[in-house]
Amino acid sequence: KQWYQRRVRGAKIHEQRECNKTSLKPILGHPNNEVDLNNLCMKEEDRAMYSSDTLKQYLNEMTNTETDIAKSFVNSVNTQTTELLDLFDKLVTTDDVIKGKTAEKKLPTTVLLKQELRTGAISGYCDARLSKDGRSIKCLKLSDITTGRNSTDGGAIVTTKFTPAHVAAVKARDRVVKEFSHRYCHVIEELELTSSRWVGDEEKWSKQWETSIVHVRNLYKPA
């Protein structure tokens, strides 16, 4: 909606610019047409102000919209992550199983060596950070998305255990957040580029208009 309104207003601004350009005829430089020339200059000033206000309104609306989307995203991610980690807390893992006491069975040395080698190979793939103890996982904050913006502390999610499922959930969350943050930054960069082009075009036109006004006024000045 904001994009469409900006296009419509931009077309109106460009149309008014062309209208003022056509109306700036050499005869307006004659002293008898001073009032008409001044009125045309005021008309152009109003157009330039409308152009500036249109750009500011568009940027504010788009920025606020993207910020609202980011806030909704943050709240949704934190809610879903909390529910998922709480679900994993309730799952029974191997660490929750209490082994019963059994009589130790003596095994041949060759079998013991094989078991030791197998255990070492498996442990090599285990993450040293994993444990049956709970962890405090920071919640997502708005500032994690909107770089450079201040945000209150997002709090933390405290788990009762920390299993591979918990790790996978946190990694998946961080991956989605990274993708969303990239999208947000891309939109903001596009807005900044649009603003730069708009302002640059207006500045170029303003210089051309001022030069034309001076030229028209000089046409009827005594030599």
C-alpha cells in the first residue's frame, strides 16, 4: 500500500514539475509580469515541499511497518522456542535413566579393548557442551534484528536439561533469525537507496529551476 501511494504521489509531483517547467516562459521575465513569475516560483516551492513531505511520510510508514513486522517476529520466535524447549525438557533421555546394579561380569581382554575403542570413537562425536544440566538461553531481542536500535532485555529461557534436541532447536532459531535479519537490513538499504535517489533528483531539478529563473529575469534587464 505504501509503495503504491508513493508511486502515485511521485507521478503527481513529476507532473507538477513538468507543468511548472512549461509555464516558465521567457515573457515572464518582463517587469510587467513580475507578479506572475513570483506566483509560479511559489507554486514550485509548494511542489518541492510536497515532494519532501511525501518522501518523509513514505520512509516513516515503511520503517514503522518493518519494525512492527520485526516485533511480531521476535515475539513469535520467543514463544515458539520456549514451547519447543519446554517440550524437550519433558522428554526422557538416556541421562534420565538410572541404571540398576548388576553383578560385574568379567570379560576377556580383547572384548574390553574393543569396547574401549568403540567408546572413544563415539565420544569423539559428542559435544562437550551437552549435559543433563539445564541452561539459560537468551531470548531474542528486537535489537538483534534492527541493528543500531535500542531494546529492552529480552530475558532468558531456563531449561532443566540440555540435550542434542535443545541444541538443534537453538541452532534452528538462530538460523531463522539470521535470515530474517538479512531481509530486514535489505529492506532498510532499499529505503535508503530510494531516499538518496529521490533527494538527488530533486536537488538536480532545483538547480536547473533556479538557473532558468535567473536566465528569464536577465532577459529584460538593461544591457
